Amino acid sequence: MNSEVTIIGGGLGGLMLARVLHVHGIAATVYEAEASPDARSQGGLLDIHEYNGQLALKAAGLYDEFRALIQAEAESQYVLDKDANVLLYQADKGNGGRPEVPRGELRRILLESLPAGTVRWGHKTTEVSSLSDGRHMVTFANGANESTVTTNLLVGADGAWSKVRPLLTDEKPAYAGTSFIETFLYDSETRHKASADAVGFGTMMALAPGKGIMAHREGCDTLHAYVALNKPEEWLAGIDFSDRASTLARVAAEFDGWAPQLTALLTATETDPLLRPIYSLPIEQTWARVPGVTLIGDAAHLMSPFAGEGANLALYDGAELAKAIAAHPGDMEAALTAYEQEMFPRSASAAAEADRNMKLFFNDKAPQSVVDLFTSYQPVQ
Ligand SMILES: Cc1cc2nc3c(=O)[nH]c(=O)nc-3n(C[C@H](O)[C@H](O)[C@H](O)COP(=O)(O)OP(=O)(O)OC[C@H]3O[C@@H](n4cnc5c(N)ncnc54)[C@H](O)[C@@H]3O)c2cc1C
């Protein structure tokens, strides 16, 4: 099969690219490894920024649908110390600069905006290769079958462990030194009241040097927590995460002496604790232009989540690449050059911010370092 635009990965970046191309009358096909839209829970709330994620949603013609998803009060933030003393509270002023929406719902409105058949589910890319004429061939495993497609433009929107990235660069994600353990507590107002009060209706960050417990209130009543530890990968490898009881005991020991309403966000989890090590690519990630292929989102510039920019950049990259393709009919290389020239510096600046913030979250002055960060916020140039 021959195809004009082939997008690998149906996350926020890949779907946004397909949607904005569609708005401009350009067809694309998205190949997604997951078997269906509901194959995996899509995670928690994302704050969508006025200067990138929201601009992409406007370019997609989905801004009103996005605004209907905003969760009230979710922009409020608490910074606590380990004894649950409140060091900083910032209310949700409702002025919409960084409103929070559920990631799964955002993905749903993008999916529903695409022509039927745009996304080919259950197509896991196993191999990509360059042909001599600037086109690429992609091989998919779909169940027991294998299929291939040849394409004029191949876009890797396939996240942290991109199969497309090696066509452009040898860089691989490196462990950033911090890992999250993800937990959920349901019906929190009735069953976990003390923790619900500590979290409030938005985000709570309880921090100390080298560790922290962070949580969001989601929907009406779910507490979604990330317990963070600065530990080497070898230390984490010593925990059997399939053994719930020993995992909780081992991680809780690191929070000995913390306020019980905070540690309960770990120990009272109603889901099995899930390890999420944080990886990143180099801050100044670039590559020389290779005809017929590019990357967007995490595939291009994986960074730690401490600037809250990854999903926003994925949306923005998708929209900007689509606009560049539409603005350069018949000259794909000019479109890719224009897109990459702007993408490299904007992702480097967000990656530098994420790196700075991650250090401030867990340095020797935490949590005061984070109070200072939020009260005099300066973006990294
Ligand atoms: C704990 C945590 C919290 C975060 N919080 C925030 C936040 O608050 N705000 C924010 O902006 N960002 C946040 N991020 C970052 C954000 O999740 C990512 O930057 C964003 O999801 C990137 O989108 P993407 O479309 O590039 O990639 P992804 O969302 O990773 O999507 C990639 C898609 O490609 C598919 N795929 C992968 N491999 C293949 C293959 N071989 N073949 C076919 N398909 C494939 C995957 O199944 C997936 O659907 C957070 C990240 C983490 C880990």
C-alpha cells in the first residue's frame, strides 16, 4: 500500500496532526499499537496552556469542545511539608490560563473529529526503513499478521520509545534519576476524608529533599497520586512491584514520620502501585534533516513532567507540522524544515524548564524551593 502521510502513534500529538491536516483537506493515516481506543486507561488531568495546547485546539476547531471538559477548581495548588503544614495555597481564579481537563476526554474529542478509518488500531510498528527515493517503508505486527506501508511522509508520534526516532538520531532516553509510584484512592470524601482534605480540589505537592507525595483530585472524588523518590534504577529493581504488600511497605518506609493523611495516599491505594520511572532525552535534541521523515511530541523531545509541557508540546507540534505541510503544497522538505526550525528551540526551552523544576522539587531546600518557584515563576529562556 502507498500512502501520502503516515503517522505512527495515536496519542495526543499524532491525533492532533491528523485532525489539523484534515481541517486543511489533507488525508493522513494513524497507525496505533493499541487494539482499541479503550485498551488502556488514559491517565489523569492535564493542564492545557494558553500559549501552546490551547492554540493547537483552536487550529483543530475543537476549542469549544475542549472548554466543555474543564474541571472546576482543578487549577488550585497546595505546597505542603512532610507534616502536612500548608506553606503555599494558590486558588483557581477561573481565568483559564492553564485549565485542567481529563486526558482521556481530550483524546476522545480528537478521535471523534477524524473521518472514520483514519486510525488503524492494533498496528504496532516493528520496523522502519528508508527507501532510496526519500520514501519510507513501515512494517506492522497486527495480531498474527504482518503488513507494510510505503509512504511519502513518515511522522513518528510514537512517544518515549519511538521506533521512528532512529531514522533521525542515535539518542535514546536516559533515566532522569526520579521515579513515580502511581496510586488511586476512590470515593475519597467518604472513605479517605483526611487525605481528600489535604489534597483539596486541585493539586497537592508535599515535598522534602529527594522525595515527595503529589496528588490531584480527579472527577468528583478520586485522588490520583504520584509518590516520587530520587533513587537509582538499581534500587528500584530490588522491589518486586508485582507483590503489592512488600512494595507498599518498602516505599512507605521511605516516608517514615510523614503525616498519615499524606502516607495514606500510598498505603491506602485501591489499585496496585505502578512504577513510572522518569526518562528524558538531551535538552538540546536536534538532528540533520532527513528527507521524508520527522518526529513530534515525546518521540522528538521526551522530558520530565515537571514543567507540565509534554502533552501541550505534543498537541502544538502536531498542529504546527500540519500547518507547515498545508503552507508548502508540493514541497514537503520546505514544510519539514520550517516545522523543525521552530520546534527545536521551543522544545529545548521547555526541557530546560522541566530539568530546572525537577531539581528544585527535590533539592536540599525542598519544599521551600518550590514555594519560591511558584511565588516568583520565571520561565527558562
Ligand atoms: C507521570 C506523568 C505525568 C505527566 N503530566 C503531564 C502534565 O500534567 N502536563 C503535560 O503537558 N504533560 C504531562 N506529561 C507528559 C505527557 O504525558 C507526554 O508528553 C504526552 O503524552 C506526549 O504525547 P505524545 O502523543 O507525543 O506521546 P504518547 O502520549 O506517548 O503517545 C504515543 C502513542 O504511540 C503509540 N505507540 C508507541 N509505540 C508504538 C509503535 N511501535 N507502533 C504504533 N504505535 C505506537 C502508543 O500506544 C501511544 O498511543 C506527563 C507524563 C508523565 C509520565
